[in-house]
Amino acid sequence: MSDFHEILAQIVGSEHVLLGDAIADDYAHDEALSAPPQKPLAVVRPVTTEQVSRILREASSRKVPLTPRGSGTGLSGACIPPEGGIVLSLERMKRVLEIDLANHMAVVEAGVTLVELNEKLAEHGLVYPVYPGELSASLGGNVNTNAGGMRAVKYGVTRHHVVGLEAVLPTGEVVQTGGKLVKSSSGYDLTQLIVGSEGTLAVVTRVTLKLVPRLAHSATLLAPFKSLEQVTRAVPALVATGVAPVMVEYIDQMTMMVITAQNNVDLGIPDEIRAATTAYLLVLIEGRTAERVDEDMQLAGGILGEHEALDVFVLPASAATRLVEAREKSFWSAKRAQASDVIDVVVPRAALADYMARVQEIAGRHGTMIPGCGHAGDGNVHMAIFEHDPDKRHALMLELFEAGRALGGMISGEHGIGREKKAYFAELEDPVKIQLMKRIKQAFDPANVLNPGVLFE
């Protein structure tokens, strides 16, 4: 590999090729809870698309495995390098290249983080509305995992806002897909094929994004319920009102206790109501005027009351902000509690009540508790798994995934398959579809150097 390291140094400069002890531990893992870390042979940090192209061309010619990496905030092991591989870190490609006010579009390099982009957009009264919960995540990483988050019920997920890409194929060829367009019917949609491909098809270097106006007024409702079934039955009725809430989140009692305690959030809920509560529904409403928000809030509160909420609390702005932040950090709470995994099954929204009933049955059979929270507005459930025996954990998670698929759902709503869930993916997914995906992979990456071992063997 020494000659390859020398070539990498010629491309990006020796200070941006990390070897041996210079490779920080962070490059060996992402945030997947049970994925073993793997230290790469080298980390290379390009700063231009041309450098990325040369690196990929050299890696393909030598058949050296290469793993793209953004901020490393993923939860599926997709940016853990294989043994003998190198990491291509996009952390230096951090320019916001354009904010197009006429078209409500932004063009950014892949290493720009969500917080960096939205700080610049705030100056123009705009926002990129995909909030996957970790604002240090990079846009390139969001594209690769098709990141979602709590606001998907209104704004959708990453693929609904990505209209164009610049990407480098494993052969070193650079392709431009899409553009500042809201529609196109011109051949295969390569943009959307690359979105969600988990770094297996191409290295995304630039992203063109749709933006939306930043709304100035908001209100947050918190409704406690006696049962999770009542929560899930209330959600379709709430969405059907046309209020278009930005956020519709369920949080079970155990998760609420943990996240509020760990983040020092006092919601002021009376003890008698808290004692009778099994789960909460958190609803965020935004609008252009305070009057419209108040009208929508009254309508939403009435619907929640009609569906057996024990009460409906309008949270003060400060408490609402702290609770939303605590909910966004629920993964870290599960990690501190020594969860062995966090899964994100997605089912049709109307099937959420049936799915959660099956989850409780599965938990009972396995003699465990499966606490969690999730995006009730789009059927995406996040559950913490506390089973450290690998065989028992596999059996438990397989049942949870099978139950979701039986109701028309999928293994992952937003975290992706990566390395951690590929065994379940292979076991449960239609083999015809998997073979088609493998042929697509072969067309993009004939040398099989880009993120091998992610999605499938």
C-alpha cells in the first residue's frame, strides 16, 4: 500500500493522508450501538471534486475498498470501513456555494452540516426543513441515508428536497444529476437512485436542495393518554383535520421519564395525570400568523380531547424547546442506558396501533421491555433494544422486523441498512429485488471498491 499512500499524498497533500496513530478512533465507527469498530489503513481528506475523482480512480485500479464518510452520525454502521480499506472523509468540503433566493434553492458541498446551512439560511428567512435529530450531520450523509426526522410528517424526508447532485463514480467519472428544477421527465432519475444508496454507488460531492420559508409563529401541544393504542388512534384524526402539524411524535412513559430527567426538563404535569399516563403525543404547529396558529391549535386540541387524551397542555415556548431537544437526543439517552440497539421500523400510519400491539406481545414472549418513541405522524417507530446476547437479540429483532413487514412496513424508515441490518434485509426482503440492487451496484461499481459489505455481502 505504500505506493498508494504516496499517490494519495500527491493528490491531497501529505497532511491530509492520515496513517497509523494519526488516525483518530472516530474514523473507525459511526453511532451504531453494536457494530464493532474497524480502524482503516488510511484516511484521506480531499477538498475538491477533482481530488475525489482521482482518489476513486486510483482505488478502483488497485481494488482498494473505500468508504465515504461525512460526520459519522449514522446509526447503521454504513461508514465503518472494511478490513484493509481506507476512509474517504468529506469533512473539508464545507462550502455553501449558493443560496438562490429566486428559486428557493441552495447548492452545498457534501461536508456542510445541517446547523451550518440553516445558520446561513436564517439570514434570508429560509430553512432546510429536514431535521434528523443530529444537526452536526452532514448533507452528504443525509443524502446517502435519506435521513428523515421529526418534521417529515409535514415536509417529507431528504429525497423530497434533493433536486440535483454532483457525484463521482467509482471509476472516477463525475456526473451531474437533476438541477434547480421541481420536475423532470428525462430518462432515469439518477438523483433519486443515489439518494439512500448508503455510499455504495457514488460519492456525493455537491447537493442542490429545495428550501422553504421560515415560519415565525408556533405552538406546542402535549397530550397524555392512558394507552399507546389511544395515541395511535388519535393520529389519523389529527392529520385529517388539515392542520398540517410540523411534528406528531409519540413518547412512551418510560422514555419521557428518562429524557426529561437526563435533560432537566420540567413540564409541570400534575402527578395524578402523570401516574395514569402510558404515552404522550407531542404536536408542533407552525404558521405565518399568530392568529392562524391559535386557530389550528384549538382545532388540534379539540381532536385530541375527543380521542380520550387525559388533558391537553399548551407548553410554554421555553419548555417546548427543551422537550423537543430532549426528544431529539433520545438516542443518546438510550445509549447511556446501555441499549444494545435502536431500531426504526416504519409501517403505514394507520397500522401503527396494530404494530405497537404486536411489539408488546413480542416483548412479553422474550421477557423484556421495548421502550421507545417515534414519528407517529408517518408511522416510523424508534425502539430501544436491551438484549446483549447476540443470538437472542437477533431472534427478537427478526420478530420485530417481520411484524412490521407483515403490516406493509419496512425494516428501516430513516437509519438505513448499513452493515448492522443487512442480515435481516437479506432474510426478509424479496430476493428478486436484492438481485436487481446487486446488478445496479455492479453497473456503478464494477470493481466493487465503494463501501463493500454495506446493504449486502
